[in-house]
Amino acid sequence: MAKYYHEDNEKVFSNPGMGWVIHHDIRKVQNDPNEPDHYEKLDNVALLSWWAYLEPEEGKYFFEDLDASIAKWKSLGKKLQFRISTDCMSLGSGLADGAPDWLMDHKKVPCQTFSESYAESLKARHLDPGVFIRRNAAEPGRYPDYLDPEYQKALKRFLCALADRYGDEKDLETVDLRGYGTWGEWHSGHEYPTYAQRVTALRSIIDAWHYAFSGKKTLMLSCSYEWSNSRIPPLHAPKNYEEYLYWSAFDYALTKPGISFRRDGIGGAVKIWDAHLMREFYRSGRRLPMISEYFDGYHSKSVGGRGYFVEDSVEEALLLHPNYMMLMWDSVDFYEKRPDLIDHGLRRMGYRLLPREVEIPNVAHGEGYVTIRHTWINLAVGRFCSQGSLLIRVAGYVTEDTGFDPGALSEGEPRTFHTPVRIPEQLPGGIHPVEFAVRGYDDRYINLPLDGRTEDGYYPVGNLIIAKEQ
């Protein structure tokens, strides 16, 4: 057997199902400062909005701005994510709308407002509670009672309308399950007197989203921890992992196919159970992407506040096995001033599949089969989340190995495959290059960290000698 060893060429490239994400406020009147004016290494855009904006009157939907945003970014070749919240979604511009006023006022759905203690907590964290003041109103943002029958009926109708309209959009890759709490991040929402009642409410929200989008899109549920120590009942310090899962209904979400996780607010704030959940999800082998997001911006970390630098934020995010990493707030500066970290992220997030070793028989004699042994490694921290196959080409003749499973490649764990390759009778004698191509994500040809890619997506990995009798 001839053995061929391959090393990572360290090049930066794009692949489907992964990459950096920026957010885009769909309102035409809103100039989002987080959008750079060039996108060479940004393949994904999260479209921000909220329920009240999209259903301003009961049963009457306003999707025009969302449609326009989708058209804009698709024309630029970008993939899309929905970041649409049905609970209080502050966009930093004096808004805290989530559920629409017509639901809470006219349908008389019970709700809670931000408490004084909550506002004091925000100040203690150097955040201005004023950003949560609702539009054209002096009262603070409101959290509806998610168990109210009128709320549940309206929520399901809205989510089904959203899924019916956009569930078949092929460039929409993920949908955030932003159904509870501040920014829909699954913390700091409506309080219930008991854990059981809280869990029942959260499960009902999960059910509504899953019913609408099941089988259509991957739902991304935020596992950001409850930071406030004034919540009733106490939620900020679970004694063990089981309590953490139960209190936030994550154990229930794990039973639902098509639900994955994102960690909002990375940058020195990740808690032990948040990290444990995402790592366990990754180790389970589920073929669903995960997302990491920054908070507190680039500038606060570029100066190393509390000895914690922006490099630390990137590494903290990568420890959670994301396929996508989201730039927040002053993302333009991050993108433009730290291209080294942008490149580092592209090499490490998602998947980076390398055929580390390829063994090819020294000589093939005429028509028949040879077995090629190939050992692969995923050099990145995420996962290939699509059906895939390996194409092996010898002198123009292609063998497809559908048993090759790129999704089984976890970070840093080599895996060996054996592929029988047919040698046609008409193949002439001599030395013939052996080429590999990996195909997936709607039959796209995947970039590998090897040199010599052909125009049709193949990479040279070795040679096969065919001996013909004279």
C-alpha cells in the first residue's frame, strides 16, 4: 500500500452551514451601526424583528420589511437566520415590544412589568434600563402570562403564519426560538410562583414554536443563564445540572427533534451549566448546528476589562462547539480591526475536514476493484450537519461512497473509512491521480484545507498505478 499524508494548508475559506453572522434590523428607517459595508468573510445575516412589529393588528401581518430584507441579503449571496422574538425585544432604540399591544390590552392577557429591582440590577451591570421603555409610552416593557389561553392561541397563530410564509425559504437556515424573557433569551421574563408553573409555561412556548416550524427549520433555543438573583422562585444558582435543565425546560427541549442551542452573551459570562449543556449536545452527535454570540461589544474587550480580552471571548465561544459565531454591537470595528480573529474563527468554527491519511494499493491489475483506506479528522470545533458523501475520481471515473459520513467527525477524533473503487477495463495503464470531493448541503462541493482544488471541487490525494498485460 502507498500511504499519503496530508497537512492543513491553513487557508481561510467559506463553507455552507457555518461562519460569522451579523445582525440586521429589518426596519427600513433603522440604520444599524452593526452592519459593515463589505462582507467578504461574512456569509450569514440574522434578521431582527419582533411579534408586535410583524402583527400590528390582530390577524393582519406586516411582512413587507422582512421580505425586503430577505431579498436584499439573498441578492448579495448571504444565508439567513431569523432573530424574531415574541417577548420583549430591545433593539437599543427605546423599544421593548414583544407581544403586541392589541393582545395584552384588548384581549386582556395578564402581564408583568419590569420591577424596580430589575432596573437596579441593570444599573449595577452598567446597563441603562431606559432602553427598555416601550414605544410612545412611559410604562416599562411588559411580559405576558404565557399560560393565558388567549396568549397561547394568538402565539400559535402568529408562529404558524410565519412558518407558512418562510418555512420553505431555502436560504433561511435557522430560526431563533425567542419566546421567553428579555430579548427572548430565555431569562428574566414573566415570573411564576413555583418551578412547576414556570416549567409548564416554558414547555408551552417550546410546543408552539416546534409545532409551527417542525420539519421546516432548525430552532435555536438560547441557553443563557438567569443572571438576576432576585427572581421568584430563585433561578440563578441551581445546585446541579438536572435542576438547571428542569427549571428552564431544556430537558423537555432535548426531546424535540429539530431544536438546537445558542449561547447569547458570550464574553466572560458563560456559566458552568450553560457550557455543559452545549458540550453534551455536541457529544451526543446530533446533526444540528449551534451558535455563539458576543455581548458587551468589541471595545470593552479590546482593552481587556477585568483582564478579559477579545481573544478570550473568541476562545470562550469556540469552547461551546459552534457552527456559527455572531458579532454584536460594535461588530464593524471587530471585523475591520481584527481580521486575524475573523480568520481564526473561520478556521475553527463549524467543520474543517481533512483526509489526514490515504492508503492506496501500489498496483491495480486490469479490471476489478481496489480498496482505498482513508482516515479523516475534523480540525474545527463544530459539526457537518448535512447528509454527505465522498466522491473518489480516478482518471475521470467516479465512485460515490454514501457510507462516508462527514457528520460523524467530531473535533480532533480521527475516523477511518474503507471505499471499494471499481477500475474500468477501458482505463489505460500507467499512473493515475486519485482525487477526493466531499458533497453535501444541497449537493454543494465542500472546501477542504488542501491545495490543488480543481474547478469542479476535487482535490488530489495520491496516485494509483494500473498495470496492463502486454
